[in-house]
Amino acid sequence: MIRTQGRAGTNTRHAAVFVFQGAVAVPIPLLIPIAVMAVPVVTTAVIAAVKAISTNLPKKLHGKNVAILGAQRVGKTTLLRYLETGNLPTLPSVPTVDADLGGRFDLDIGGAAVTFDVPRDLPGNQGLGFPDWREAAEGADYVWYLFRADLVARDDVEATNLLRTHLGLLHIWLSSLTIKVPKVVLIATHVDHPPGVKEFEEIAERVASVDVIKLATTQLKAKLVTGSLSADDYAEKLRDRLTRSL
Ligand SMILES: Nc1nc2c(ncn2[C@@H]2O[C@H](COP(=O)(O)OP(=O)(O)OP(=O)(O)O)[C@@H](O)[C@H]2O)c(=O)[nH]1
Ligand SMILES: [Mg+2]
């Protein structure tokens, strides 16, 4: 396995801090415009503070091992790049080879050192690919399993069968562990709508009701996180949901 050192993350955000230094004599007529100006400033500060809370990911992941599993082209590298830099990649994605966010490597996520293990999925060669998956899953604090929610929601046979195979294997591997059992998060990608709109909620509900997902949430005690990595604001919401699931 290749071990690489990632770049420092750049997505740390700081909540605004306001310091009031002593009383200042202000004429009464001036107080009203100042008060009017203060409302948006305070509102912005509150929003910044709420955002800072939702980016607790580095604290939760510091020192942890995360195995990222999933079929090809589901968004594993895109998610990693987003967590590392706070932005989606601008260059077209290519299948991961070991030296490029594949294999085992350390990454700096907002100041936290996290060890990721991203074994490749080898289609048609799964007998070769799965020992790496097993090793990664068994040594992890978290297993993040990514799959395409859009395909599963519309009953795509290949995607659903692959999901069933992968989650079945995960169940077998993890149920034989006695000491440290990793927490499993199922990350459903490709729901390319803003959360809250009808289309998003329909896909999210459909995916949550698929038998293999329901089984995984009970057998594996897996959490399900749904979203998209097609735009920065969708990715931010997905990251926030992922953070809450840890
Ligand atoms: N529309 C849409 N595209 C996505 C989403 N997530 C990832 N993609 C795109 O899907 C393609 C594959 O993404 P990658 O992150 O390279 O997938 P991967 O799982 O690392 O793929 P391999 O390394 O080949 O296993 C890229 O073109 C991404 O931009 C998503 O939620 N919605
Ligand atoms: Mg990749």
C-alpha cells in the first residue's frame, strides 16, 4: 500500500467575536441608526456561529481511521477532496489509482490528522478487490460506504445488487469482530437537488425504504446520510449531515 501525506486543509472557519470595551457616550439620535445597523451584524454573527458548530468534523475525526468503500465512480475521491479543501474539485475526475487518494494515507482535515483507507473496487475482479476492503473495514473507526442514491431509488438492478452484495459482506466481516467494531455510515450520493425540495425528499425516502438499506440500519446499526456532491452548497449540506451522523 502507498502512504502519502495530504495537503493542509483550508476550510477552518472562525465564528465572529465581538468585544465591547467599556461604555461610550453616544448622543440619543445616533443610537437609532446604530441599533438598525447592529441588527444585521448580530444576525450575521449568529449565522456564522451556527455554521461553525456544523463544521465540527475535524474534532470528530481527529486521530481516527476512516475506511471509504463503494463501487467505482460513486464519489469517494470527490468527497475526500471536498473535506480536505472545502471546495469541490474543478478538474474532471479520473478513476483513482493508488497514488491519488487511494490506498492508505493521512490527510489533514481542517487541522485534524485523519487516516483514510480507500481500497479500490475492481469490477469483474471482486475476488481480488474484497480482501483489501475487508482489511480496511476491520481496522477502521468509521466505515463510510458510498453508493448512488439516484440509481437505487429508481430500482436500477445492477446498482441495487451491488449494494446488497457489499452490505452483506460488510455485515459478515464486522459481525466477526469482538473488540473494536467500526461505526458504519451509508452515504447516498447523486441526489442532485437542494434538500427540502420534493424531488430530494422523494429520493431520500425511497432510498431509506429499500429493504437492504433498512436491514443495514438494523443489522449494522448504520446511519444513512443522503445528498449530493454536484455543487459546493449541496456538498456543504452533505458534510454537515455526515458530521452529525458521527
Ligand atoms: N451529479 C453528481 N456527480 C457526482 C456526485 N458525486 C460525484 N460525482 C461525480 O462522479 C464522478 C466520479 O466521482 P469520483 O469521486 O471520482 O468517484 P470515485 O468513487 O472516487 O471513483 P473511482 O476512483 O473510479 O472508484 C465525478 O465526475 C464526480 O464529479 C454527485 O453527488 N452528483
Ligand atoms: Mg476515486
